[in-house]
Amino acid sequence: MKFIKYALLLSALILALAGCSKDETAGADAKGTSGGDLRVAVPSEPPTLDTHVNTTTISSNIARNIFETLLTFDSKGEIQPMLAESYEEDGNTITFKLRQGVTFHNGEEMKAKDVIASMNRWINVSGSGRETFKGASFKELDEYTVLLEMEQPTSTATLVLAYSGGEAPTIMPASLLEGKDEKERVTEYIGTGPFQFKDWKQNQQIHMTKFEDYAAREEPGDGLAGKREALVDNLYIIFVPDSSTRVAGILSGEYDVVMELPIDNVDQIKASKAVELKSVPRELLLLYFNKKEGLFTNQIARDAVNAAVKKEDVLKAAFVNPDYYNTNHHVMLANQETQWYSDIGKDEYGAQDIELAKKLFEEAGYNGEEIRLMTSRDYDHMYNASIVVQEQLKKAGVNVKLEVYDWPTFSERRNDPNAFDITIITNKGKVEPTSLVWSRPTYVGWTDSEELEGITSKIRQAPSLEAARGYYDELQAFFLDYKPAIKMGDGDMLFAGRTSLSQLEDIDGLIFWNVSNSK
């Protein structure tokens, strides 16, 4: 069995997402209890739990309790098998030996046919699949062995295959996918995970239950790797858009866990002896341009917005306290600078020039028409950042209209080039830069550039990650020149759990397996 270490790349990210909460107490000691319920309040309802086609954080946070991947990451940033028993890389191929006796929630055993159906669909319908594995395919060698054949060796291949965030390469039953158009969303959520899907009450909650026949790995739990166990009988994900209601609910005990807490309520939450507050550096705050239609198809207009905004003011509006944000100029998280760092753009990060912005808007042909800035109140940081950007652009003479939607509507409208001109979104950090969603022609803003394709190809096809790092400056220079989006900086995600929980960690999203509740 071959283990590929990426500690240099991933240790900073894993630490950021698991062990470096800034002003919160340590997790509670294990209570040794099992059974009962876990009630988790989240700010929005996911558009789908079909992991192959959705990039939203809320979808991946929920879906990874149901679905699993061939590979995953341990706490040291090493890639470990999950549904695979072992894997072997050899140039442009990777051979996966599958675990035997792994059961789907519908009672079927996972075999090669399921992996092939799932992974070939994922390659074709997900942005990360299409871009990293263009021309690649999975083939069956026997019932428990599959072969990934790629057009060329790819330095980032196993990193992407181990990722459990947006557009995760999860395994579903072949019987679920047969007869469906590849781009048709899956609406039956059947995986191999420790929790199984029970029901979804629209605008209310998603209910998952312990999967009694779950085939756990034997190794101790370590990061996202090793043994996973549902220690509660019921997992409820409750949609609570109002942040004050989420705060009141965690303090009263109505909820056991709350995601996306407003920083304004930090002191109130810290004062409770029954609640533990945690924060993790995880989010990239970006202003996205509609580059398909309208004013911002013109790069000069994008330059004008860049001159008009003061990034740190926007970042402060979103995350309030400097303890919870980082004025980071380059496109990866600051916590990943051991592997990915560029000085390019550092000196220009704090610049704002309103007069230059006015001149550039005039040069771009702007005549006072209404610019639609789309946002959602379901996420306070997005909405608050949008208010500041609106005011900054008004100072540059731009007629900006704020259009506010609930998260499901926002998630749908952001895919429509007729629906907005600019928008502000937080994206989760990725394990390598070619997976950053702003680079995808199918994601918000529709970045379509041959120059970018050339740079990302160099990174992916580099003989090693050390060699790939040499092209990061090129990617950063492209980002600042072409401006597919404008990065404001990095922000933390705040969450809280009741002290009745045995442990609560965030490793690229909250982990609900291996968590007991003594309430």
C-alpha cells in the first residue's frame, strides 16, 4: 500500500481547520455516551445534497455524513485510504484496491461498478473533475479493483480525490445513477457514510439517522481518516437564517451546535459556561464579476472596481474583529503559505484611488446605468461586506442597487448571467490552487481564459508539488491582472457547541461522527 505524504502542503490547512481555534476553550472530555440526538442550527438550506454538482459549503457539510470518498486526509495532512483499501500511483495511472464488505444505505455492497459509475459521472459533471481529469476515466479490473487512467501524470490528482468539500468525488450506488442523464441532479441520497438520509422538510430541516450497518475502518479516528462512528441516533440539520435566533438557541440549549455565528455576539457566547466557542481560518472573501454579460465583460471596468474598493474596510465589515480576519493578498489562505505564497500584489493590497476609479469607469463606457450587487442576508458577512462595497462604489459615481435574496434563491440566481452584475461570496480554502472555484468557467463569474488554462496545466502536470509551487507566482499575477474576482482577504468561521458534546471539530467543515451528546 502506498501512502503519499503532503504534510508540507496540508499541515497548515489541517491545523487551521482543526487545532488552532483562537479564543475558545478546548473540546470537552469524552463522555462515553451514545444515542440520543444532535441538533445543529445552520444559516441556510442547501440547494441539493448531490455532492458531484454543488459547490456550496452548507451542502458539503451535510452530505459528507452520508457519502464517502476513496481517499481522505488525516490530521497530519497525509492522504489515507477511506473506501479504498489501498492505492498505487504509477505515472498516469492510479490503481485502487477497494474495501470489501462496505454496504450502501440501500443494502447493496459497494463494488467496482459503483466506483466507476460514480467517478466517471463526477469527472464529467463537476468543475474539479473536468479540469483536473480531462480525458481521464475509471475502469474495472475486477470486482474490487479499479484503475484510473489519465492523459498525463497529474501532481494534484490524489489531493483532489481526497477532498470532501464542494463537488466532492463521492461514491454512490451504480443502480442510483443508471438511466439518468449525467447532468440530472441526484435526489435519492444513498451513500456508505455513518449517517443515512431520512427526510428533508423544506424550509425546516434535514434529518439523518445512524446507519446501523456502517462498515467503519479499523484504524483510530485521525482527522478525516480512520474510524468513523455515529454516536447519536439522530442528526438534525435545522435551517435558521436569523443569526440572533441561532445565538439564542445555542445559549438556551435548543440547539447543540450552531454554525456561522456573528462576531458581534462573541462576548455573549463566551460568557456562557454551557457553550464552547470556536473559530477556524477557513474562508476567502471575494467580489465576483459577471464576465459573461454587461459592463464587467470589460476588464477596464473590473480595474475600476478594484481602484474604488478598500479591501480591509470590506473585510472588517464582514468579520468585524481583526482577531477573526487576515489581510491576505494572495489567492490561497494565509495558513497555507508554507506551500503556496507569492509577494505579487502585496504592496498594492491596501490601495484605494477613487479618482482613478472614476476615470476608469468613464474609459469603460459607464454612463450611470444601474449596477446590481446581489447578496443574501442568510450570511451576515456577505451582506455586511456588500453594504460597504455599495457605499465605496457610490463614492466613485456608480449607481449600485443592492438585491437581497435568501440563500437558496441566491444560489440559483448566481448561475444566471442575466441576474446580477457583481456579488460577494466566501469560498472555502482548497488544498491546491487549481481547485479554487473562481478559476472555473462554470462557476460564478464564468472565467474563461486560455492563459489561465495554461498556468493551471503547468501546476497539475508538474512532476511534484514542489515543482508545482514554482508556478504559483504566475497564477497570482494572472489573478491580479485579469481580475476574475477581487480578493478582500481571509476570514474565520465561528461555531459553537454545548459542553454536553464529547468533542466538536472543524476539519474543512464540522465533523458530526465520533461525537456523543450527554444531554
